[in-house]
Amino acid sequence: MSPTTPRIGFVSLGCPKATVDSEQVITRLRAEGYAIVPDYDNADMVIINTCGFIESAVDESLQTIDEALQQNGRVIVTGCLGSRAQMIESRFPSLLAVTGPQARDQVMQAVHQHLPAPHDPFLELVPKQGVRLTPRHYAYLKISEGCNHRCSFCIIPSLRGDLTSRPIDQVLDEAQVLAAAGIREILVISQDTSAYGVDCRYATRFWQGQPLQTRFFDLARALGQFGLWIRLHYVYPYPHVGDVIPLMADGAILPYLDIPFQHASKTILKAMRRPGSRDRVLERITKWREICPELVIRSTFIVGFPGETETDFEELLDFLDCAQLDRVGCFTYSAVEGAAANALPDPVPAAVKQERYHRFMQRQQVISARKLSARIGQELTVLVESATEQGFVARSYADAPEIDGLVHIDGDQRLSVGDFYRVEITAADEYDLYARLSK
């Protein structure tokens, strides 16, 4: 790096969708000759991609902005929290600029204004697949922006707008570039993956001579052609989700679904403005598992939602027992500025929220431990993540990066990070598996 090369520190907060936004901005910065540095002290400027979804994320974003201003002083704020520009600017008046989510052009304009580019952009300065913030063996593939739902606890539509699907041929072009770059796993993300194409009426596009509709099933089937691990995230539980289960049974895509059920009580789901029937969901899960016994389902739930009674909560626990989900996350309800749920009556006391959270997690731990114990003696294909003092850490098809469990591989053999191996499961706990290389 030349001493005259402008250097930018970049902090990316929030969900994988925000990570993709950050990757796109960093790719443009690198293409224009800017250097990305890992600390505040050596940076000429800092960009912070913020999260503003829940209270804890807002607090983290504000603390990060404050820290960057104190240690560097020249800061641009973007991302979801940036949509509350008046609040941020009143709190931090010395910021160089504040932009909202998906505002790549505005971010670049602010960078050019306060730290001019060293030369005209040449895209060959960065790899064809762009700059990635993930390890070299997996990547997030964002297929749409925004959401058409109006869940009462969520402000995503006000931050990112209504659903806007990317043309399917463009998505597949990006996937092809990733595959050519050596990516082993693609994680498909959006706000509502199974609604893909609704906004454009499932328009037909052509990709390498194939007519494809801009539709959830067509995309999953087409991605299966690349021979990679294809993992589906943020899949809203529409009836047509079942259409992709045979693809999973045939090995075209991973038998893994990330479905945010959020609750099981009819009363609470109505208050959340989420359709769904506990019995219908359980029927679908049963049918899916009949078609693809290896299917792994992960989900997230909210406890302590306004108006949630003990009866509602017991319904949720009963749902856990019946559904036997493989991976589960839980959040206590947190009021988000601008969310309709803030006006609902009968808030749940903080102590009750915490008590329900712990009961929920204890119930799920029993389910998770039992399911993982059943894998002892099985052979699985795993993707190696990193080396440790004890051996190596890997993931199976059942484990999404950073949110699910891990497979710990014992032994003295040298393994390559980002490669696949067959292992035999030797032990399990509530969340992780332990294994040795298959003979």
C-alpha cells in the first residue's frame, strides 16, 4: 500500500443482508483504489454500516459510532439506523454524512467529497466476485430487498421498502461467479426468501438458454445445478415451500430450512400480524419429513410479546414438543421505535420475559440434545471452518455459519480449511457434535 493511498476503516454490523450491503460498498471502494484497514488509528475515514432492528442493535450501533468518532473523528454512518438520520445527527453533529440502508451511491458520494478517490475506477483491481467479508469457502447471495409483510414488531419495510426481487438470471450469474471463485457453500438470503418473484409476477427470464420464472422453486432448482451446498434462509412458511423438499431429498440443495415461526399461539400470531395455524404448520413439517427424513429445520421465536399470557406461552412450549425442531433461537420482546406493537396493551414485565426465555431454552435444549445424540455413530460430510489446538472445527449440512452448532474433529491429521471431509460422529452435547475422520 502506497503512503498516499487513502485508507478507510469499515465496520459492518447487523444481519447477513447488511453484510452483503457492506461487501458491495467495499468492492466499489477497492475498485476505486481505496485501501480497507482493520483499525481506526490508521484510517483516514471510517464507515459504519449500522443495524437498527432491535434495541440492543441500536445501542451497539450508537456505541460504535461514538467510539469511532473518539478514536478517528471522520465518520460516515449508513445502514438501517441511518434511516433515523435526525436522531443520529442531533446526537453526533460532527459526522461527515448519514445515509440509510441500500444507499451505496450516497455513501460513495460522501466518500468522494471528504476523501477524494486516487484515480478513476478500474474493476480489475478487485476479484470478479467482489470483496467478501465472509471466509473464502462460503458466501451470502441476496436475492431480494424489502418485505411486503407488516408484522407488528418489525420495521424492516419502513427501512428497506417493499419486496423487490432481483431478476433470476442476474442472481444465477452471481452464483456462477462465486462457484468459479471456489466458493463451496451459498447461503440464500433476503427478508422473505419464499416470496421471491411475487413483486414482478414471476417474470420469465432466460439464463444460459433455460427459461426460468423468477420464483422460489425455479431459483432453488437452478442453484442446485452448481453442485455446491445451497442453504435457504428466511423462508416464510407459505404452502409452496413444500415444493422444494423433493429437491432436498434428491440432494440438489441442502435439506435445511430456516423458517422464522415467531410463535405458536393463535392469539399472539394475530397480534404479531402473522398468518399461520399451529396445526397446519405441524402437518406440513410432518409431510416434509416424510419426503426428506434428513431435513433440518431451524427457527426463531419471540417470548414476552405484549399480551402474551401463561396459556399462550404454554402453547408455544407444546409446539416445541410437537414440532421437534432441530435448531431454535429465542428473543425476548423488545420495543422497536416505530413498530406498531409498541401501542399494544398488556406489556409483559421484564422479569416474566426472562423467566419465559429460560424455560423456553431449557425445553429446546432437551430436544436439541436428544436429536444430536441420535447422530452418534453416523457418518456425515462436513465443511472445515478453522483449525484449533485440539483439532479442527467444521460444519455439517445441519449447521449454518455463526448461528447453529459445530462439528469438532479430533485427531492429528492435517485438514484444509474450506474442504469437505467425511467424519464419524463420536459424541454430542446440547448444541455441538464431536467426530473423527472416517476410516
